[in-house]
Amino acid sequence: MLRAIIIDDEQIGVNALKILIEKHTEGVKIIATATEPAKGIAAIEDYKPEIVFLDISMPKMSGFELLEYVNYKDFKLVFTTAHREYAIKAIKNKAQDYLLKPIDIQELQNCIRKIMVESEKILGAQKSKSYNIIELAVKDGIIFIKPQDVIRIEASGSYAVFYLTNNIKHVASKNLKECEPMLDPTLFYRCHQSHIINLQKVVKMVSSDGLFAQMSDGSMPEIGRKNKELFLEKLKNI
């Protein structure tokens, strides 16, 4: 299931697109909507969606301007607008698609279908990539770690602490963002800005003064509230 966000300054536009997606497409779930640019930016950063449906012509900030403030960019961008003249600029902004309002059902379905196909290709490539060994630069050299030995990884300033089985830990000279490409995305999940966990080492989810994942070593890394749904979905696929 691909998670999507709709950003449009008109609530009627948000509602219309949400209904079309829910009634006429499969494999996409709207997880957040926004009618104000600032809230749209926050939603992208918080939810890290796979798809963003973004209106171009908005009074406070155009869709193009909004993208300049977004740090998280690993999503398929679909511009929605009533103006044909923005098409070239949309392409230059690496938009996956460009839907003219009022949005045609067939064009929307074709757009979603294309995104689904590309997402499956990316997932297939990730699965075929070898993640047999994690090569880690530490203070006194380089160590080689088996992914199944990693319980969790925690941010520590500009470093990352790898917690392994048998109470072993290593401090890597990388931050969490730099560590992520080394990890199998089907097994490891960044559940919080400060934590990456091995989903196979999760014992249970704990809801007490927050949301936490109890790991096999007894540690309790926090799960961002907005990450709960994706966390549970990933656990089901392990």
C-alpha cells in the first residue's frame, strides 16, 4: 500500500481528489491532507509518504516554491492544477505526472498504475541487492557485521551507535542518514528520527507514555506517532 498526501489550498479540491482515489484506484491510502503550505511541508517531513499530490497555484506559496522548503524528497510527485501552462516547469521539477483539474478518472488511474509499476521495480531492485555484510568504519578501523546481529541503531550526535546481540555495541563515524543505504529496507526501519530498528528483533509494541518498540535486548526505542501505521505494516511483511 502506497501512502499519499494531498496538498491543495482549496478544501473542495482536497475532498474531490481524495474521493476519486478512494473510489476509483487501488493500492493508495491518503494518510494526510493540507490546505496550507506550511502544514503541507510538515506533513511531508513527518509522514515521509510515497506519493505527494501537490496543487501548483496556491495564493500564499506556489507548489514549486513549497518544494524548495522540503528536505524529504523520496516520493513520487504528482502536480494537480487547472493551468496547462505549468506543464514544462512541472517536468523540470521531476514530477511523476501532471493532472489537470477537473481530474479525469482514467488519467488518475493511469498515473497511479505507473507509480505502482515503478515502485515494484524499485522494491525488486532493493530485494536483489546484497545486504549480506555491513561494512562499518569505527574509531580504530573497519569492522564487518552480519545484519542479523544488529538489534537497533541509535543516533548520537553526528555518530551512530550499533547495538548488537550479546551486548556488543559499536560507534560508527556516520550519522543515521548515512547508515540507511547500508541496511536492507525490508528488515530495518527508521521508526524515529533517532532510531533505526531491526524488525526481526521486535518483541512487542508498547503504548505507555508514548509509543515504543520493545526489542530482543530489552531496549525500548521510541516510535514516532506518525510512523505507527507503517511500522505495523512492515512488521506484518516480515
